[in-house]
Amino acid sequence: MAQKNSSPWVDYVIFGLTVFLVFCLIFESFIDLPSLVAWLGRWHPLILHFPIVLLLMAAAIGLFNRIVPKLLLTIATLSALVTAITGFFLGTETVPKGDLILWHQWMGAGVAFLAVLWYWLSTNHLQQTYLVKGIQVILILLVGFTGHFGGMITHGEDFLAMPRSKKLEKIPENPLIYEHIVHRVLDNSCIGCHNPNKSKGELLMTSIGELIKGGESGPALVVGDPVNSELIRRLHLPMEDEEHMPPDGKKPLSDNEIQILERWIALGASDTLKLSDLDNSEPLAGMVKKMMEEGTSNSWAKLPKVADSTLQNLASDYVTIQRISSNSQALSISVFLPPDYDPKNITDLKRISNNIIELDLSGIPIGEKEMEFVAMCKNLEWLEVDRTPLTDTEFDKLKGLAQLRVLKAYETGITDKSVAVLKDFKGLKSLYLWETQISEVGFTELKEALPNLILDHGIDPELKREFIEKDTIVDSIQ
Ligand code: HEC
């Protein structure tokens, strides 16, 4: 016989949450969420374990023709709803949402809605119908796919928006110019947005043929003619131009990389050309050699060994640790804000400080303790401390980081006092500094001290807002 509901308020809560989730999904672009909600989103990585386990258990019990305990189904449904809602909140922090996040979001919502439907059917004594069996099968599959997509999100790709720098992986002695050089540059900076899963501007960049075919505005590459190649034109646009590639916030190509692309196109955009085919007087040979040298001089070979087990111990739902390439000792770490943040989340990483090459602390309320830890990461090349409460006092601790190439410190409280620290980063290539207290005078001083630095100190915030929102379907109604 059907089971009785424990109390009707559970039904109301489930109904209320379902309506709320539908509302969020439909009116996403019109709602501006308060910061409490952003905080709630941080619970998503913890809570999501509940519906996975509970729903799979409930579905399995149902498929074995047993009565699914009402309490199990109730908690599973509630946790699926709460997970979908907190996930939605977390997702609002990523603008624009990538395809992976969107898929994950809709599949996760699907899981929650199916669970609610099942709950409703069972409340209405329809526990053992074919419809319910169907729901159980689909739920098992959908939970699997949602989890898989969620995993892909936390493992890098879109969510972290952290460009992999593959520069230091070894280039062969006599490289093929396209495969080992040009393609590597495109792969590092462009293909993330121009691939079969995500063809921005309808442009694919995974082969020469696709480049020639081009996108929305025609061919991206004209063989033998770099000046008329859309791809090159966009690389040369000023940083703040909307059409500049890669877009705002992504690491731009170096001059050498741009010149390599140009010269390779001028020489016929061949896919069989090798370094040894080039005359010594051919400028492309020099540029390629320069790129190869950069790749080896700064070798990670000397880094101390870290065991996978150490990394597993230190990683958590809020700290992702990856080897930059499969066998290297060089690590890339991203920290997300847990609901109950403690500096130990970060300072516990001390044991592996020498191996950390990339560190992303964006949006974490870091202070002196954390910065002392950062200062211990002597091999750090890529640091993101944007959107943090940093002031000059804490920033001063970064002084000794000689390897730093990329630094994101926008939306912090640093002032002209920190310019002295910045000026000392002789190897710095890209610096992102909008919305700080640094004055025009400070910027000028910085540009003089580091002439090769690509400094992004922002454009009019309104413009930037527009740019960020361009990719989403956003409120023109205001
Ligand atoms: C963060 C995502 C992203 C990255 C990374 C990126 N692009 Fe784009 N790209 C876009 C978007 C969005 C468009 C379409 C809007 C536009 O035309 O500006 C576009 C359009 C283009 C177009 C025009 C396509 C057409 O026919 O309209 C070219 C050429 C291009 N990108 C080249 C590049 C190159 C070269 C790189 C690497 C240096 C790169 N992109 C990296 C997002 C990206």
C-alpha cells in the first residue's frame, strides 16, 4: 500500500523550492542576486554529494521492485532541489556562462524536476508504474551525466577560465612550424573558444582548413597575406577594442607569437614546413628559436618531486590541484571560497609551495597570512589575487617573486605605494589592474620601468560591463 506523508509542510517546501528554481532559471538575466546568495552558492560542492548518493539509492531500490522508503525519497528530492538552486547561485558568479556550465545547469535542474515528479507520483500512490520506472532509469543516467559535466567544470575548462600555458612543454629539436609552433600558440590562447564545442563567431581554429574557411565575417586566414587575414588584424587591435583577440581578461599573445603567426601565413601557411627548411636569414627561424629557448631556459625540471598522494591529501572540494602537464612536478592550484573560510585552507599548501607555478586566489578574502604563504611560492609564474581585500601592506610581501609572468590584481585596494613592488617584477609580461587605487601617474611610472609589460588597467567600467554581458542574453531593458 501507499505510504502516508509524514506531514504536509514537506510538500509545501518541495513545491516552493521547485517554483523558486523554475523562477531562477527563467528569469536569470533579470535578477541581480544579493551577496548572501553568492555565499549560499558556495555550499554547492558539498551538498551535491547528497542527491547523487540518495537518488541513485532510491532509483536502484525502485528498479529492484522494492518500495522506496518515503523518507529516503523525500530527502533525496529536497537535496536535489537545494543542490540545483545553490548550483544556480554559484553559476551566477561566472559571466558569461560557458557551454559546459549551461549543460550542467540544465541537466542538474532536470534531475531536480524528475525527482519532484517522482515524489509527487509516489505521494499520489503511483509508486509502481512504468512511468516511475522510466523516471528511475532516466534519473540514474542524468545524475551520471550531470556529475560528469560538473567534474569537467571543476577540472578546469571554462569555470576556472585559466588558460593553460603549455609553453614549457618540450618542443622537438626540429619542429614542424604548424604543428609544434603555430598550433601550440593557437591551442594556448584561442582554441578554447574556437572549437567544435564552442565555435565563437562560428570560427573553428583546430586546422588550417578551418582557418581558411573562417567564420561569420569570412576567412580568418588568407594564405600568403597576413595583412588581410582577419585573425592577424584582431591580434593587433588595441586591448580595449571589443574585437581584440583573445578577449578582455584572457592572456594576450606575445609579440613574438604574433610575428610567428604573421610570418608563417606570409610564407604560405604550410603544414609541412619544418624549422630546418628555413634559411638562417629567414626571420621566422629566429622567432621560432626564440620561442624554443624561452621554453627551456625556465625549466621546471629542477622542481622537487611531489607524490600524487600528497596532492590528493591537500586537495578538497574547494582547492583544486593539477599538474600542469601529466608528468611534471609543476602545479596549478585554484582555490574557491568555502562557506566557512579559514586561512588554513590556503596556508596548508605550504608543503608544496616550491612546486606551485600557477595560483588562483581570485575572490578569496585573503590577508597577511595568506600573502606570507604566497611569498613562499618562489617559482610562481602566474598569480591571481584579483577581487580580494588586499592593500599595500599585504601586497608588499610579494616582493621576492622573481619568476612572475602574469599577475591579476584588479579590484583590490592597492595604491601607488605598490607600484614600487610591481616595478621589481622584471619578468612580468601581463598585468591586470583595473579598479585599484593606482593613479595615472603610477601607471606611467610602471610603463616606464617595464616597457614590455602588457598592462591592462581597464577601460571605462560601463564599457567593460557591456563587453562582459555581450555574450549573454542580457537586460537591454532598464
Ligand atoms: C574567451 C573566448 C575567446 C578566445 C579565447 C578567443 N576568441 Fe576569438 N572570438 C570570440 C568571440 C565571442 C567571437 C565573436 C565575437 C566577435 O566577432 O568579436 C570571436 C571571433 C573571432 C574572430 C572572427 C570570426 C568571424 O568570422 O567573425 C576571429 C578571427 C577570432 N575570434 C580569432 C581569435 C584568435 C586568433 C584567438 C586567439 C589569440 C581567439 N580568437 C581567442 C571569443 C574568443
